[in-house]
Amino acid sequence: MMDRSPLLDVDALSVAYGGVPVVDGVSFRLASNERLGIVGESGSGKSQTARAVLGLLATHARVEATRLSFEGRDLLGMGPRARRQLRGRRIAMVMQDPQASLNTVMRIGAQIDEVHRRHRGSSAAEARARTLEALEGLGLDDAGRVYRAYPHEVSGGMAQRAMIAMMLAPDPSLLIADEPTSALDMAVAAGVMETLREQVERRRMAMVVISHDLDLVASFCDRVLVMWRGRIVEACGADRLHEARHPYTRGLLGCIPRLGRRPRRLATIDRGTAHGD
């Protein structure tokens, strides 16, 4: 019989700091090979949800859940060492600003090599060959130059592709991308997302995209969760996002300017009604 258990199972997840909830009863399941988008304003709880899965919250955060499991393993019951081994090897995360996430005093190639050696047991020569192959596969024509460069010596798009190569090096089964294009211009962002699409499909892995860009997740993901004030207020197929009926989701959609549409005043979100069902 085929195994129907989810890759990631989140049930009633809550995160609080000093008694103040930032994630409040979030529940969802993620299947293998599925692409899930989580959207919402800054402060809606989407990044905190992802960090709770990864175990990257501040030490004073209070995390509770009826169930928080990955590949059938209880994440909350894991010790710190087991969580670190899982993080990176089975779950990887592409951060919002690659220039800030990469080590500024190490060459880019050396940083990716280290991941190959640590997680795959590669020799120095094998790690270098795999890193160069990965950089070329991510659309970098001058992979050798990027390999030898420091993070400040490359563009934002190059740095983001290098970060993706680093996160994909252990061949994880789940990749979480937290605002992966917010620091890039539109043309570069489109190229980065297409690169991610190709890698996810080729590797048959699952992906969670965290963003405030509804158009991006609608075009890239299979399913979308909309978060507001730490809660999921709407869940729907990405191809049906335009049919969303929750006032908050409608407000987000109405705030997006459209080319070719008669100019008008952009919509605002009515905070008094946005929480309605």
C-alpha cells in the first residue's frame, strides 16, 4: 500500500514571546513534491512558523503544538544535536538576504565546499567539482569566478544562486525559501524563481515559499496559505487565489497595482473586518 503520510505535519502550532503570541494555532500538511506558499504582511507570523519547523527560534520563545513532525519524526521531542543534524541535511532554508547570510570573510566556493564535505563526506577535490557543477547548473556562466569571489564581490542575483547551491548541496527533501527575491530586482527575481522551479522539479523535493508577493506564489506554488496576526485565515489552490473570499485576502489582492488597468486608488485593508470569516 502506498504511504500517504505527509512529509511535514503541523497541527495547532503556537509560538509566543513573553506571553505574546506571534503564531497562534497554525495547522497544515505538506506532501512530498508539493510547493506551498505562505503569504501575509510583515509580522503575520509566516517566518516564525518556518523557523519553528527548523528549530531556529530565539531561546526564550515558547513553542507548543499538538503535532510537529517531519518524515514521521517528532520535531519538538528531538534533542538539539538531532535537530542540527536534520537541519541542512533533510530541511534547508534559503534566507531573505544572501549577502548577509553568507560568511563575508570566506570565499563563496569554500563555503559551499564545506557543506559537501560535512553532509556528504566529499573529499576536497570532490567538493570543489560538485560546487562548480552546482553553480553552473544554477545558470552562472562564470562559475569559476563566483567560486573564487567573496560575497561582496558578486551581484545580489549571483549571491542568491550561490546560497541556493549551498542549501541544495546535501540534497534535502524540503527546501524553505524565506522571501527569496525581496532583495532583487524584478528581472533577476524571475530568473531566480525559475531556477528554483527547475531544481525542485528535477530533485522531486517539497518546497515552502514564504512571501508577501501573492503573484509570485500564485504562479510558482500548488497551494497557498494566507496568514494574518499569527493565524491562517485562508487556504486554497494557487490557481484559485483570485477567487479568495476572506476580507484580508481580498484586501491583499486589491493592493496590487496592475499594468493595463485603468488607474485608480489602491485598496486598503479594513482592520475592523479583516478578521471576519
